[in-house]
Amino acid sequence: MAGPTVARRRRATVHVVLPNDIDDPATPSGGNTYDRRLCRGLSAAGWAVREHAVPGDWPHPDASARAGLARLLTALPDGAVVLLDGLVASSAPQALTPQGRRLRLVVVVHMPLEHDDEGAALRAAVAVVTTSEWTRRRLLGRYALPADRVHVAPPGVDPAPPAPGTPAGGNLLCVAAVAPHKGHDVLVEGLAAVADLPWDCVCVGALTRDPGFVARLRRQVVGHGLADRVRLVGPRTGAALDAAYAAADLLVLASRRETYGMVVTEALARGIPVLGTAAGGLPEALGRAPDGAPPGLLVPPDDPAALAGALRRWLGEPGLRRRLRRAARDRRETLDGWPVAATVAGAVLEGVTTA
């Protein structure tokens, strides 16, 4: 697995502004994981990292949350380098804009919010870090930001032992918060269309983001007679998540929106092929093996029939399974570790420090 060692030397202080749920085990997310690993990587590289978790329902803050962010920024010294999570920054430009000339603001955009507040917040920053090239293009196209101020630092992935897989390939795994944008309803429709084939699907992910959607999804599963085959097991982290991957044959991700898809590279790090949608930055995360072979299948978002067709191919064609597994194992060797993301972000911070 690729990934340079981060050289440690004395660097400046960076103030990192994070959502208050950054370490909440009940709501794990790719964005929170990225922020946490970035903080560790910057610290390992010699930055003095000062974390500030801001209370609020980000990205839907009330007046109190916005005021709290404004007080935090106002209290920082002139010239301070401030790295802000995009869920916080892009929701409260009123707090950022007055500080834009005094502080060196850098915003990390995980998921573009695509509203006027976000544009105002990003224009107040001296630099923007995105987690995919797709997101960078999206922001440049929507907000006409200077191209040299928007940088890409894709998520890294930790090395992991390869999953053994089963001959029939019927152990399906979905790792995503159960919410409309992750497309679990599309996944269930696709699975229902291949109910004549042998498979089981474990859905790992928070069940608290949208309780109404979760309730409708459970009724959908029962209505299709899949209650014993589709299991919503809630969030998993650490060894429990590792065990879920180790038992999987195929990662399935029916996202309607995806800026990157860290679970894709987590699966590929274990040599597990991926069936996903061609949404946003997900094809970028999937990538290709060194010989150009795709380590998975992509279908259009919001298309249960296309998803079902791909599932039927995976489950019914041993040759396809062999090809995709071989490509996933080869792609595994090309994945970057987390030090690469920290190195890119660190270079951006050094640039704004010396500017």
C-alpha cells in the first residue's frame, strides 16, 4: 500500500474547528473519521493542533450555535491558522466573513452543501481542501473560486488483511448511515428483484440520522419478505466493523450522492469488490487496478433495475466474481495511506502560514 512517512519537524499552531459529534460512536461518519485522522496526521508532522469542538446541529445550526462559532473565532489571535470542517464553516458565513482578513481560514469540504451560505463562507477562506477531485470541480463550477485556492486531499485507508470471500459470493455488506442520500431504499428494491438467488445483506450504519426513513425502510424490507435476509445492525466501529468486512464478499453502496466514499477504499483495502453507483466522487474512489481492470461494478443512481441486474451478474457469473476479486486485490496495493492526506493538507497550511 502506498504512503510516505510524514517527516516530523516543528511547525506552527493550527486551530481545528470541528462539529461537536466528532467522536460520538453512535454517529460515525466518513467526515468525522477524516477530521480525526487529519488531526492525528498533522500532529505527527509537527503541527501544534488545537481542537475546538463547536456545539450545534451542523449543518443546520441555530442562532446560538452560530454565535458560539463567532465567539470562538473572535477569541483567536490575529494571523492564526484555522482549519474548519465544512459542515460548520459552510453553515455560518456570518461568523467567518468578519474574520477573513484577520485570520487565515482554511475550510475542509467533505460534502458540498450547495447554497449561498456555502459560497460566502468559502470566499472568506484563503484556501479550501476537498476530499475528491469531483468535489473540487463542483465547487469551482458553482462558486467561481480561484482555482489555485482549492486543493484535493483524498482520504487515506489503513492496511487490512484480505477478506477470504466465499465461493458463491452471497455475503453482501452495506456500510453507510441509513439515510435517504445513501439509497438504502433503492438497495432493498434491487435485492427484492434477485430474491430468487442465495444472498444475505448486512447493513452497517447509524439508524438515528432520519428515523422516519428508517421506519419506512423497515416496512419496505418486511413488505418484500426480506426480514430474514436484510439486517439493519446499526453502527459498528473498530473490531466489530473489521469483522463485518472480513465476512463480506461484496460491498454494495446505492448512494444518490457521494463525494468520495471512504467505505469503498476500506473494502478494497481488504480485496473486496464493490457494487456502487456512479454518483459524484464514488467512481474516483473505486479507481482501477494497475492493468486498468475495474475492481467493481458501477450503476446509475436511483435505478433499482440496474442495481438488480448487476447483483444478478455478480451472483450468477463465477467468472465475473473471479475477475473482480483479482482486480480488487490488485487495486488494494495502490491505495494511499492517511499520511498522504495529512501531507497534502499540511502543505496547504504551510502555504497560508507563509503567504
